[in-house]
Amino acid sequence: MKISKVKTIFLILLGALMLSAPDCAFAQTTLTDAWAQNMLEQGNLTKVDASTVNNKKKEINDKIKEAEENSKIARKAISEEYSQKLSELGVKASYQSSGGGMYGGGQYYEVYRNEDGTNLDSETLAKVQQLKDEEKAAKQASEEAFNKEKEDLKEQLKTIKKVDDDDDVYVYTDENGKETYFKYDGKTLETVSGVTKGCTPLPAKLAELESCIFCPLFEVIYDAAQTMATNSYTVLSTALRSVLLIGFAIFIAFKVLGHVSSFTKQDGPKFITELLFQAFKVLIAFYMLVSSKTVYSYIVGPVLDAGLDFGTAMLFNVDAKVLSCNANTSSGELGVLPAYLYQKLLCFITAVQQEIAYPQSIASTLVCVAMNAGKVDIGPIPNIFPDIEMLLQGTIIYVFTWLIMLSFAFYLIDATVRIGIVGALIPLLIACWPFKVTRKYTSTGWNMFLNTFFTYA
């Protein structure tokens, strides 16, 4: 394929995408709304008061304060237990100052003696040191547990978005009993709790991206190919039938003239066989020019249909999506190209986009989470900077899924354009086939047609 042709097709694709962008956005909004309505009908979304979400933030702040109080109580209990064990050993702890002059300021340290004031022996001193180490380890473990609980609660606090009192808020409860809150205004759906806070829910995002944004473009291109093939057959077939018969008459005239004017002995049976064989080929070509159904319904359609079936079997484990799509797909313009070919082509494109929608929706959600709930703290300022690692991961996946989708669309668009070109040239290719001098043009057209088959496959 020449570079100029590649650029032309790419520009057509880019322009069609820009023109169809508003319609695609409307379609995605409709799909998001349909997903939300479906969840409401199934009872998976339950409307709640907006204050419920705001109260969640207050509950978490209360839990943080409660955890701080529990930590203080735990540390006090550890100290009391330590003092009790010292008493059981008959040891009394006191604090003495290291000095500091008349203004004080010295440090205090613990001094351990027997209850009668005498110094401890080495064995008792070792036990006291062991108890002191155990107290320190217990307080450290309690502090670490508190810090972990506090961090977890702060992370939960980051995943809850404040809503206005007049917002419509819904709660979704999964099979594990986990609750997720959404804000829904009848058109857009936004998560206000959980790690996807501020983002479209993943199932709704998947429903958006599963919509076939290339289908309107393919419909236009296929209808153009249908119009080219139909008009070409209508206009050229009648004229080419006459040209075919004239060509056959010229062939007979040259053959007879060569046979009669020859001074050598001629092979009569061979001469008759050549004429009959040529007449048979002309008869077949004449019939194909008369009946377009023979060409498109029994040759073009089945070959391209086999290519799509082969491609479907290679890409998908089952063709359930393609089969289910056929029932809901309207045919393109009526013409010589079979309607089922348009349906299968459109459903194949839809199925490819539905498969790509899974990583695409995950990537889109990763980017959104990185910009919202995944923001990191910088010093004392919380939630100030996006999570760069998550943002890069989501962006890379999203870009590559778009490249995959565009590559599929590009090759299928190129193949569909070639269908139109070959379809328009088929009457001429048929007329060229019976004669040796023009058969090379038919071979070129057939190779172009097979390239389209292998593109679909």
C-alpha cells in the first residue's frame, strides 16, 4: 500500500472521528444512564439521604479520636501492669534529678531499690531490666497498632467526598456487604466513596467504552462501497455484455481466418475444442454479467464471510457477542453486496471494541483514581499531588489500547474500501477473464480481493 493512500485513509478516519465525537459522547452518556437505571431496577442501588455520606466523614473522625483515647488507656494499663510486677518483686522505683543548678532543668532517671531502701542484688536487677524491656516493647507495639489504625482511618477519610444536601445519593452493596456511595443526577454517575471517589464507577465506565464509536464510520464507508458496486454493475454490465460478445466474435474470426489461410495441415478436433472451450467461458462470463446475485451472493459474500468467521475464531473463544449482535443490527443500504456481510462486519467491530473496553476502562479508572483518591501528601499538606506511578500506568495502558483499537479500525476500513473498489471493477474483471490477452487484469483484481479476505481473517 502506498504512503499517500495510508495518509488519505488515516485523514478520513480522523475527520470522521471528530465529526462523530458529539454523537459518541451522547451515546456514552446514554449507556451510563442505562446502566444506572438497570441497577435501580434490580435493586442494587438504593437512594439514601445526602447527609449519610457526610456523616461517614464525621464517623471516621470520631473513630480517630476514639483510637487516640484507646491508645492512651492501653499505655496507662501497660505502665500499671509494670508497676504491679515490680511490687511483686519487692522493688520500689523512684525518680532522681541529675541536677541542673538553682534553676533546675536537669533530667530525671529511674532508681530501683528494695522496699527497705537497700540496693538490689544482681539477680533482681536483671529481672527488673527484663520487665523494663517488656514494658518498652509492649508500649511500642501499642503505638504501632495505633498508628496503623490511624493511617487506615485517614485513608478511608480521603476516599469520601463531601456532597451537597440537595444531591441525589445512592448506595450500592456488594455480595461481601461493602457499601459504595454514588452521586447520580440522571445523566452522570460519580462515586463519592471508596478508592474510585470522584470517578465514574468501573461498570458504568465499561458500559461507556463498549459502545461502538467506529460503527457510524463503517456504516458510511460500507454504504459507499455498496453504492459503488451496485451502480457500477448496473451501468457496466449491459455494455460489457455487448463488448464480451464482440470480443468473442473477433476471437472466432481470427481463429477461423488463421485456420483457413494456413498452408499446413490443421487439427480440426483441436480447433473445435478451442472454440467450444472459449464459448463455454464466454457463456459463464455472460451469465455472471446478467446475474449479479451469482457473483456477490455465491462468490464475494461467502469468501469474505469465511474470513470474518476465521478472524472471530482466532480472536474470541466463542462468537457469542457476534451472534447476539446480529439480531440487533440493521442492514446497510440495499444493493448487490449481501446484507449479512454488513451485519457481520459491524458486529465483528463491536465485539473487538467490547474486548478492548476492559483494559481501557481499567486504565481510565487508574488515571482518575491517581488524580483523586490516590493523591499523595507533600509534607504537612495532604492530598496535593497525583500518584505519578498510577497515573503513568493508566496512561500507558490507555494509549496502547487506543492504538490497538485504531489499528483494527484502520485495517478493516482499508479492507472495506477495497471491497468497494473491487465491487465496482467486478463487471470489468468478469469481462476480461475469458480472453488470454486481458486475463491478467482479472488476476490482479482477484489478488486484491484475496488481500481483503486475509485482512478480515
